[in-house]
Amino acid sequence: PILYLATQNKHKVEELTALLQDHFSVLDLSSLALTEEIPETGKTLTENSLQKARYIAEKFQVSCLADDSGLEVEALGGDPGVYSARYAGEPKDDQANLQLLLQNLRGNSNRRARFVTVLTYFAAGTYHSFEGEIQGSIVELPRGTQGFGYDPIFQPEMETRTFAEMTLAEKNKIAHRARALEKFKNFLDETQKC
Ligand code: ITT
């Protein structure tokens, strides 16, 4: 079966494709005539994930999987959360977001944070959502060059390296996105048994 990834983030495409290619022929949006940004106006990760999946599924009549993710920092009351992509304003800028987060946490000894991903699978008019999370902490200074987004400042619990110091395969063994995807795969296995 063919599965479109309803995301305009090439790093998500990479991570998701690595985990899904045994189950699907995975396609990104480059083969669809999409010129606009996928609308994303919800107040929660779940709303946004569904909105993005529905938009692509209905516009192109395809089965798809959307991903909405956020970094929740305890000392910042859960920010940037659903606003993670535009924390430092428009246009989206990963480096500016990460620097602003470090600045807002400066001098704060509570560095606890978690990453959350909500995946939504939209196929044949119905949808299902799957959440994955990982606990960790925000380091003082960025480390590592792999990954994307907030990876250089997020160190998962029980690890000595940030996500940006791990290979894609290492990150994909433990990360929020991979955990949500594990639930999606279990769902597929269950429904195929019926
Ligand atoms: P799409 O909406 O097109 O999927 P996006 O990049 O806008 O792509 P989100 O709306 O989910 O994605 O925004 C999530 C933000 O959090 C964005 O700034 C990412 O860089 C960051 N982010 C998401 N997953 C991450 C991960 O695994 N590691 C580090 N940062 C991540």
C-alpha cells in the first residue's frame, strides 16, 4: 500500500520513512501538486495533526500520515509546546527557536522537558491518532550536528548525549516520533488480523 507523509518537514520525512518502509511504499508530498503551506490552526498537537492529515487526504484522495510535534518545558509552563515551530516568530527558524528557549531558561535549575509527537493516520474517510513522548532535559549549551529543530539542546533521560549527537538510527530507537509510530504499527497489525 501507498502512504503519503503529510508533512513539509524533510527531517520528519527521513525519520518516518526509515521506520515505515517495511510496511508501506512511503511517498513525500513532492509528487502532489501542493504549492501552499498545509493549514495548521489548532490549539493542541492532536488538533493540528488531524487538520494536516485531513487536508492532504481530502485534497488528493490519498491515505496519509501527519505528524505534529512539540517540546514542552516544565519551567516554562509547557512552552513552547504546540507553538514549537514558531517560538521565535515568523518565518520558522530552528536556530532562533533554540536560542530563545535557552535564553528563557537561563539561570533556571529546573531543566525538565519532554518531546511529544501526535501522528494521525487518515485513510478512506476515517482517522486514528497515536501519541509518543520522551522525557529528558534541556542542556546549557547546544551539542551535536545531527537531527534537526531542538535536537542539539534536548538530552533524553538516561542518556549522556543530546539527540543531535545520535545517528538517525539511534534517535529512532527511543524518540517520541518512533514511539508514536510503534503504536501506529501495532494498530495496523491488529486491524490486519480481523
Ligand atoms: P509540518 O507541520 O509540515 O509537519 P513542522 O516543522 O512545522 O512541519 P511542527 O508543526 O510539528 O512541524 O513543529 C514542530 C517544531 O518542533 C518544529 O520547530 C521542529 O523543528 C521541532 N521538532 C519536531 N520534532 C522534533 C524532533 O524530533 N527533534 C527536534 N525538534 C523537533
